[in-house]
Amino acid sequence: MNVQPVIISKRKNPEYPWLLIVAALIVIGAGLYAITCGFMHAYPQLRPIDFGILLFFVGMSVLYTVCYRLEDLYLYEDRLVIKTLLGKKKREIYLEDIQTWHVDYTQIKVKHGIHLSCELILLSDSFVYKIESGSYLGYSNFAAIRDYLTNGKSFSARKAKRPYFQLQHFFSIGYFITFVILMLSFGSVKQNTIFPGQKLITIIGRINNKPEIRHSKSVSCLHIKLEDYPDFEFGVYFHSTQLEERFVAIAGRGDTVSIYVTAEEYFKKIEKTRQLDFFEKIIDYDFIPAYGLKYENTVYTAPKYLIP
């Protein structure tokens, strides 16, 4: 005998979960791509790998929430059947086992004011089960579900204890740690300062890209690649934005330039005759800061006394 449910839960916005699944899969894919890019260097690079792991954790957290924690409810005359969004049966609660119930209300700020979210908590000696009305992902027939499950049951004033640790907490901890590592790695960016008497070495090569100016909070930097050193990108620090813009306007791919880098960077990365430390390998290995360049007999540079 095929018994039909008395009530089937209906979502306020049934398309939202599926949109979230697509978005989560895109984020996970982007994360895996970033991780792959991080390994496509002479040394694994911390930032793209860490950023990829961060995206992966975020995407997996959303995917887990939508596919496992979002539930469809099937109410029969004698029991409540709970299924995942994908239709897999999670658990079954017989109505006679429900001893008491409790309701919690939470205020949620929405675009047009404040929404009151309701959480129905079913209690017994052996289980605690919660049904949330939600704002976007909740049930449009929440009142009918609540009335059916609490009919003839005693109201309890006690609040249910929440589980100490759930899988989503693992995801939260994971992307918090990766986010902190990512921020610390950006804090270790090479300084764009050099000291009087510090030796600079001239590198001569042909431009292999359209030079571009990238701005940060405190300084702007001209990014340039050379055909003769394809594994590296040079960041030239100027003391004048006008000089940067003038160079970008007249320089082109294939033109020859002389770039001034520190002896330390030159011998560690170009000549490879000095040992790189651990962080020099995993953070910005393929980026070399430079402190001026010479193009068509014009010097675009940091302080002149540093030029060899």
C-alpha cells in the first residue's frame, strides 16, 4: 500500500538552492584552478595555493549546507520523514516519540526592514530536531508543518543545547586559517626601499609585454616582462607617476631596456649562485623588484646615486 504524505514541505524560493549549488561548484572549480596555477612555477607559490584552498573551503561549505543540511520534510499520519535536497533519506521521527516542543525567534535584517525567523525545536529524551522557517531558504508552509507536528504536544520553555561541533564548523575553521595565512603572506611583500650604497646590477633585455602601471595604497609600480628572462616579472618602482606614464606611452613590445635590480635578487634568481630562503621560494619567487630602467638614453629611476 502506497501511503502518501499528509504535508510536503515547500520552499519559499525553490530555485535558490540550485543556484547556490551551481555557484558553489564554480567557486570550487576556481579554487582547484588557483591551486593548480600555484604549482606551475619553479617553486610552489603560497598565495595562489592558499587562495585556492580558501575558495575550496568556501565552496564545499556552501555545497555541504545546501545538499545535506537543507532538508525536505514529508509528514505522514504517524511520522516525519526527513530527506536531503537530493532526495536521500536522512532520518525518520515518529510523532509519538515527540514529547515536547519549543520555538525560538530570531530577528534578521532584510532589504525592507526586519524579518522574524522562527525555529521549531522538537524534543524528546533521545533526540533534538530543529526546523527553521528561514527568510530565503525556509519553508513557505512552515506554519502548517509546525501546527501538525505540535498538535497535542506539550510546550517546553527550556532551550535545546546546540551540537558542540558540526562539519560546517570544520569548514569555517579551515577558511579562517587560510584567510589569515593569505593576509600574512601579503604582509610579507618585498619592500620597495633600498639604501644608500646598496649595489644595483643592470639587466638588459627586450620587452615581452605591454608595460602596465599597478597602484597600491602607498606606491605605484611598473610591471614589465623581458623575453630574455621569461620566468620573471620585473616591478620597477618610480618616484614620479609622470615618468611611469611617459614610459608606458612610448615603450612597446620588442624594445630594448636596461633594468636595475639589487645584487641580492640578481645572484639569487638570475645567476642562481646564492641560496634562496624558504619564504623567498614560496612567496613572489617569479617577481623581481627593480629600482629604475634606461630606455632610449633616458633614465627612469629611483635616486640617481644608486644607479651603477
